[in-house]
Amino acid sequence: MQEVEFYCRKCKKSMKMSYGFSGDDNAPVMNGIMIRCHTNKCTRVVTLRNFTEGHVRNMVDTRGKVYL
């Protein structure tokens, strides 16, 4: 099982949240969860809606990071 970490696309800092894949590309991923960037300068909030594991798997870079 692969685990990915979420990072802010704006400031490139960690959002201190990770996700472990179950293997089903059609499974919903944290539907309705709000993730907030934890830096003082960045006030970005991301809500994951209609994301599937296949969509998140396509967003992963070579180091296992997903920029939202």
C-alpha cells in the first residue's frame, strides 16, 4: 500500500495530512474534508470534493507528494 502526503500548491509547505491508498481507483477520497495550510502567511483551505483514488494517484509526483 502506498501513502502520499498533501502539500499546499501556493506556499509548497506540508498540510500535515497523508493518505494511504486502498487499491480501488474508483473509491472516494476524504469526501467533504477541509484541509487548511498550517503556515501563518498562507490562509489557503482546500475541500476535497468528488476526488477518487485514481485522480489523486495521477497527481502524485516522484517523491510521493500531492500539491493541492
